[in-house]
Amino acid sequence: MENQYYTSDKLNSNRAFFFGDAIKVSFFIRNASLIMDEECYFFLMASMRKMRMNIPLTYTLEFFQGLFQREIIEERGVKNGIVHFQVFRNSDESMLARSSVDYYYEVEEIEDILSIPSRFLELDLIKEINVNNNLLSNIRVHCPENIYGKIYAQENDLDDVILLNPNKRIARSTMGNLLFLEKDTIKIPKQSEGAYISPLMENFVTFLHKGNIIDIQENEIIAFESQKAEEILLISDEKGVFSVGKIRNKTFTNSRFSEMVQNWKDSF
């Protein structure tokens, strides 16, 4: 419990507990420093605005930089980790948009957010449920489809499942976004397809684009295209960066994505 932080003891007014009225973002610590903190902060602000939350004037970039530097890096001595940060609405106003907010966060220490673990992931498509592709589908809010998908994956000895949108096209996995490498192109599902907004993935894709390393395309991707890819990368703000090794009977390598991720890592 030492890596959990909670700003409120008003459980009876916590709408996250009763209604799932909360948003989540991740912040990243690497080599005892915050990285991508501006991107993560602006994603936090955008998520709160989409959920019509009352943003406190104290919620500045400098506030969060100081908070994490002081309480996590200095006091806890965390050198590498993911800060799972949640803002939730209280029930202290009849007009919900005017209600106060509080935050809660946990710190998960990992080896390096920018490193690909040696173990490959095994995924499969799940067709009995799908995820929406509206304004709120791109931010991390309460999502029963994720819970169902994770249980399905566990019961079928999978690491994760690929979720489709109502049009039967690929949206994302329960953990994060999928990148499909085929020849000289990386295809990524559009946000309008139900993919997450991901500061971690956007930083990686921006690095590849600015370096003219490979062509990046945001596409509408049918489920079958997952079998045509040569390599697949899963980027999760909650977990990190992973190579996908198998989907059904198709196996994938990771040599090209590994080189790209290593070059990205070296750029920090």
C-alpha cells in the first residue's frame, strides 16, 4: 500500500466508486525523471474537459511535476515506473459539472517504460463484444468491455484480446493500441475507430515520422489484416511496449520494431 496516494476520505461522495465517474491517465518515470510529462498533462486536461469535470486552478503542469518529483522520485526513491493517475468527481453539488474533483494514484515500478520485454504476447480476436467509437472511446474511462476482455483472455490462456468496433474493424486491445508493420508501412487504427489517445504511442510515432524512418498510416483496419502483418507492436500507457508474437495460428517476428524502439529509446 505504500505506493498508493489518495486525496480524499469522502468515500460516500466519491462518484468513481458508485458510478465510474472518473478518468485515468499515466505519467512516466525513467531514470528518476519524468518523461513526456507535458503530453501526459495535456491528455489529462483534455480527458477532464470531455467528461465535463470542474478543473481546479491548481491543476497546472508545474503542480503535477512537483507532486511526482517530491512524493515519488525523492521520497519513495522510484527510478523507473508508471504513475496510474485517476481524477474522480465528488457529489457535492447538484450540478455535476460544478462538483469538486479529487485524485488518487498508484505507482508501479517497472524496469524501463521504453524497453520491450523479451516475452512475446499471444492475442486473439474477440467477437462477442465490441467497443464504441465516439468522443469518450478515446480516453480512459470506466469500460466494462475491458474487464470482460481481460477475463476472456485469462480463461483462454491469452495475454490480451483485440477488440473490434461496431463496424467489425480493429479498434484496440484491452491494454492499449496496436501497430501493424507491413513492408515499409506501419498501420495504426484511427482514433475514430475506437483507438485510445496515447501520449506514449504518439511520442513513438512522432519520432518515426520526424526521422523519416518509415511511413505511418492511420487506417480503417479489418480484422483479417492482423494476419497480413509481418510484425505487431502493442503500446499501452498502462503497461508499456510489447511485441505480439502470435494471433491464432499466425506467428510474428519483432526484429524491425525492436530496432525502431531501441532508436527511440536512445533519443531520450
